[in-house]
Amino acid sequence: MIKFGTDGWRGLIARDFTFDNIRLVALATAKYIKKTSKTPKVLIGYDTRFLSRQFAYETALVMAWQGVIVNITDKISSTPQVSYQTKQKRCDLGIVITASHNPGEYNGFKVKARFGGPATPEQISMIEKELKIVMNRPPKFTMKAIETYINLKKIRFFDAEESYLRNIKKKIDINAINKADFKILFDPMFGAGINTIKKLLPKAEEIHDYYNPSFGDIDHPEPIKECLGESIAIMKKGDYDVCLATDGDADRLGVIDSKGNYIDPHRVFMILLKYLYEHKKKRGAVAKTVSLTSMVSQYCEKHGIQLFETPVGFKHIAKLMNEEKILIGGEESGGLGTILHIPERDGIFNAMLLLEVMTKRNMSLKELSDELDEEFGIHRFLRRDVRVTEQIKKEILAACKRKPKQLGRFTVRRIDAKDGYKFYVDDGWLLIRASGTEPLLRFYAESNSIRKVNELIDEALKINKKKK
């Protein structure tokens, strides 16, 4: 089964994500491009996962066979690099062979729009329609050898990294960061961000910086507290000022302070928002997904900033960034984009911007985080991903649909069904939604103590057992 999620298709390697299936998806994508462009052109990149390069080459062959000009990266490349180059080379679409933060047994086919961000929901829908047609009547694939298309200049290899890094150097004050002489630990989690920070800041030190498609002892390459155990242990020794971590395709950022405290993406978003608005004097609306901290709403209300709230999925944020003047937009998973860069999540760019904040404000990461508690009061957040059977998932979502008035001792004041079910309670909220990329339910909660946060999620896990 080929099922598209928030920004493309992901599947289990050898079970769903096979060469036969990727040919079908590539063909459907090629047909969509040809219907929307007189001079069809695509850009393809790939990450460090098992067979990613080979899947990328197979995609390129199908595209070239269909008459689409292919620009393909000459080595491992991050999702932000592909998005940036898709815009720079004015390609109709960008494709990244990656499963982002999923476990190593997954791979995926991410689709990028020509404006340099995730494909819009409308574009994904049109590719899915083409896929249904292709799957109903699969053709005989008669591609030539890749050397033939290279000689015909239908497949062109290029370096996606050099101009991407040059662009970052133009937008970030690298000299000031170097003068600050931070001791930086970078954890690319065996992903596509390997060696990138060192090319910007040569003194930075890296771990998990070699090719390992199984991601070693890391459960899955997502820069969250649960997956950054080794980095946190190193930081607790007190030898570094900051640890920066990126996920499998380097579009998400996770950070750890000098004491080994994980600083969650909500706080990173707020630190960057305050810096852009108050110190760089940039202006524009703010966009957040339904799962992001209420501190954003408080800040926007205080400063009279227009706020857009979307379902989960950066594609909704990117669409807004392409249509409106957006100062900053993002989600709780560590992905955000700013007015300074492309309308895309970029873990490397945002890491450099965070270092610039620390430099310009002359504050440690812990001081920047503590400042938020002083300004907005204590906000604590937790996301718990739970693998459940299909039956239990249906029962929990059905219980949410019945609009309960109580969650244990918490009175439900309001329910938002924009994406999943978000229950607003006094001093906090709880969100329950099904993952679009993995067989699990996600439970998100925010309140003024971690005890309340855990209590809210515990109540959510029992919601299907309450009396109807």
C-alpha cells in the first residue's frame, strides 16, 4: 500500500517502500509535473538511510524516461538543501528520498514546491490522483541506463551544499559567533547534517558523524530528549556551552544547554520570535500549528501581532509563508521557518540563528530559557507517542468525538477539532491526534507543572474506558 502523509510518502523498506513502488510514485509525480509545466524540471536529493541513493537514482531514471529534466545531488543532501536548490534552480518540484525522523527501517519520498518549501496539500492531492491512475494500469517500465540520460543531459549531477552554506553565511553573523568562541557540540544523529556545522564553524565538535543507516544505538533520529541520551550525558559534564542536534534529514533542531537540560522546541521558537521582533526589528504575522505552546498566543496578543493557527504539518505553515508576510512559523516537533530564509524547516540555519541570538544578546541558552518563565509564567510541555492497536486508536478517537466535559479532575472549557482533539482546561491544554506517518497516537499537553502535564496525558490514555 502506498499512502501519502503530511509531506509525501513513507513506508517500511522492502515491505512497502520497494523499487517497484517507487517507480509508480515517481511516474505519478512526473505525470503531474508534465501537466503543470511546459518545460518540466525536477530536483532530487537523498539522505543517509539504507538504499536512499539507489532509490533516488531510480526516481531520476523514471523522470528522465518521462521527459522531465533531472537535477540530482552528487552526494548525501539535507531536505533544506533540496528545498533551497529547488527554488534557486526554478524547478517545478523537489524530491527528497528520506523518512526524516522515522526509525531506520523506514524510507520516504518527500515532495517540495518550487517556492522552496513543502508541497502544498493541493499538490499532494493531485499527485495522489495521478498515482491512482498509474496503479490501476501499471505500465511497462523501459528506462535506459543512467549513463544514457547523463549523456543526453537529461540527468545532471550537481553540488547542493556549497551555495546553500554560502547563503547561510550571508544571512547569519558568522564572524560574531566565531568571536564569541562558544564550545559547541553538534549531534547530526547519523543523518544528512553530518559535517555541515563544521563547515560553518570549524571548531565545533561532532558525535554520530559517520555513515550508519541503522542509526546505531539511537532509536530513531529525532532530536527530542528521549533520543538524545548520549548528547545529554556529555553536556552534563559541563565541557560545552551548547549542544545542537538535527534529525535524519536535518530540517528539525533540538538543543541542550550547558548543564545538560533539554530546551524544548516551544522555547526555541519563542527565543527566536523575541529576537526577530525585538532585536532585529523584523515585522510580519506569526504562524503556529495547533500543537505549539500558548506562549506564542500570549506574545502575539501583547504586541498586537496577527497570529495564524494551523493543523499539524509544516506544509500548512509553508503555504502561509508563501502567501503572507510571516515573521516566523513552526510546529512543536522542532521545525520552524523564518522571514530571513526559505519557507522551510531548516535545522542547520535555525541552529546558526540561535547561536547568533546567544552572541548578540550575550546570554547563555539557559538564561534565554529562564527569561521566558519570567515573562510568561511557567509553561511545561510533554509529548507522548503511544503505539496502540487499530481498535484502541478508534476507541480513543471516538471517545474524544463525544466531547467529554471532564478529564479526571480537569474541567474541559473548550474543544478544538482543527486537527485531532484539543481540550482546553484551566492553566493548560491537551491534544490527542493520530500520527500521519506512523501507526501510533500522539498525546501533547502543556500546563504550569510537569506533574499536571503527565496527569493530563494519563487521563487521555484512559478516555476510551470512561462511561459513555
